[in-house]
Amino acid sequence: YGKIFQAITEGTAQGTKNLLHKRAMIRAAEIIAGQVGGVAIVGGENLEQIAEGGVETLGAFDDACELPVLRPLAGMVKEDIEKIANRIGIFDPSSRATNIYPPPSHPTALKLEEIRKIEEGLNIDALIESALPRIKIIKLRRNPWT
């Protein structure tokens, strides 16, 4: 994801970076879902993130793919999510991964057409395609809700 991250970080205004990062991740997830027979994308947005970014931002994320985007953590707060992540043994990897993203910023009030145009200019689709061969798929076998 490094080249995608760099292209977005260097090529866009501060208020749109997080939105474009998330859209790129959702697009990549949709391609991977197609490769493994997935029928939906699972997002990790929690209650605080949704409140901060607004429900409209979720629509902009969902526009990046055709599969349904499920958000099982949407009604939870960060502390409860961390407890579950600790219990199932994924807290450390997930906390390290979040450190690569820029600090939160509120998305600008761009229309979807403008967002798509920015992505075209950054050649996001080609960057995602170039990243796919290096993806490692991790299968979680335990149910975190039990």
C-alpha cells in the first residue's frame, strides 16, 4: 500500500487524504474479495469515527466499490473494540497498521464526481493493480463474538 499511500499523501489536499486512502483500501478489498469468493467488504469504522466523519463520508467510501460494505463495529467504542482485539490476539498487529495513516482530518465537502476525478489524476486503479501481487491473505479462524 506504500505507493498508493505516497501518491495520495503527496498529490492531494489535507482534507481529502483520509477519504481517498479509505476509498483505495475499499477498492483493493473488492478486488481481493473477487479473488477469494467474498460477497461483501467488512469495514472497521467505529461509532466515534462515524460521528467525526459523518454518515455522508460513509457514502463516499461505499461508492468506491459495488459490493456491500458491512460495519459490525459501527455501534462500538474504541475501548470495547480493543478488548475484543486483545482477546482474539490481533490487537498488536492492528495497532501497528494504523500508525501508517495520516492524522485524522475532516473531509472536504467534495462531490463524488470531484473525488473520482482526483482519483483518476492520481491513477489510483493502476497503483492498486500494481500492489495486488504483494498482498498476504490472513485467515482468522476464531469467532471474536464468542
